[in-house]
Amino acid sequence: MEIFQIIVNGLALGALYACLAVGFSLVWGVLNVINMLHGTFVVFGGYLAYFCWSYLGLNPFLVIIPIGIILYLIGYFLQYYLNNRVIGAPVLTTLTLTFGLDMIVYNIMTVYFSATPRRIRLDLGSFEFAGVFMPADRLLGMVLAVILTAMLYYVMRFSNIGRAIVAVRMDRTAAELMGIRIKNIYSITFGIGALMAGLAGVIMVLIFPTTTSVAGAYLGKAFIVCVVGGLGSVPGAFIGGLALGLVESLAAQFIGPQNAPILGFLLLLFLLLVKPTGLIGVKGYE
């Protein structure tokens, strides 16, 4: 039964990784922008949920929608007024811009929020089924992560905005000729990426201690998931997240939890060599 426990833990972790990375994958795949702000957005969303719970007594599940709206607006205006000015530049230019913005936001949070680890503890107990144990907060986080990822897939697949985003990703020039406002779609896409990062941050603070120092780790996880699953694809991010979660869970059991992240990056290097587009990705930006 131990192997089933490991697999369940890996799937739960993978669902969290998928929700964490899907916004990063969307921005990278559609805008060709490597958003270095992504990990900081995750931490910021977690901080907002923690402070609402700690100081205002609000249940984190009640504030998840307002937090998502706040992150969306931040992402939209950053893209509309800053990133769009260099969107046609080489990828190194946009990477440098988002890196600089990340340093600003990161240091502001460190100064005003401090780097003290914070976590929301709801004390919901645990569940057991067929000898497999699962803390209730992690199970709830996994379910919420799957729901949020599925909702984004629905938006991308069936809404007019989603179709416009997909059209811009496939052929920007043709989309522009069809009347799609490219800069507006870019801003909406970046906003959705920030929104998903913030919502992932709310889930993460329910399960893991959150501090500014983990922003880089979250960004690294998003990189791996994107490479494994494929850029710009919600199903790709979901499959990549599950794959990374399972790999890290198995690695933690057999080679130690301190070595599990190394195996994740080895998986990234392997996929870059044998299938750079990811497991279900398609060829896109060069």
C-alpha cells in the first residue's frame, strides 16, 4: 500500500503544480514572454489571503475571487502600459523587463511584509481510504487546483476571449487582419496569467509556508512544467504538473526529499534533448 500512498501524494502535488504553472505557460506560449514575475505573483496572492485571514478573520475561500481580480488588474496594466512597449523586441528584452519588475515587487514585499514564513492553518483533519491518508487541507487544495485549471480550459476552449487568445497564438498577423486587437489580447492574457498565479498562491498558503524566498522555487517549478507539458496549452500544463508531482514524490521516497528537486530539473533537461515541444506541445516560437 505504500506505493499507492506515494502515487496519491504525487498526484495531489502535481495538481498544485499544474495550477501554479498554467498561467506562466499561457503567457510564454501566447506572448513569447518569459514572465519572471510569476513566482512573485504566487507569493503575493498567498500573502493577500494570509493577511485577510489573520487580520480580518476572512475565510480564504471567500476572498479567492477578489484576490484573483486584484492580480488580474495588476497583470493587465503591467502588460498594457509597460510590456506592450517592447513586445516585438527579442525575448531577452522582455525577460529583462519582467526580471526588473520582479526585483521591484519582490523587494517591496520583503520590506513591508518581511520574509517570515506564513501559512493559513484551518485544522480540517485528514481522510483515510483503503489505507491511504490525505490531510484535508491538501485534498481540498488539490480539488480546488483541478477546478481552477478546468475553468481556465473551458474559457480558452469555448469563450470568445479564449478563441481570440488561441488565434493570436497561432497567427498574430491573421488574427489582426480579422479585427482582433492584439495589444488588448496580450494584456488580457498576461492578466489571466497573473490571476492564475494569485489563485495558486492562495492554495499554496493553505498547505505550505509562504515567504518571498520561495518565489524563485515556484518560478522554477513553472519552468519545468512548461517544458514537460508544452507551452501555451492548459492540458499540457496539467499533464506536466502531474508528471513533475509524481517524479518528485517517488524521488522523495527513494533518494530523499532533499534530492527530489534535482530529479525534476533532470527531467527538464531530458525533455529538452528528446522532445523540446513537451509531451503534448506543438512547435511554436523559435
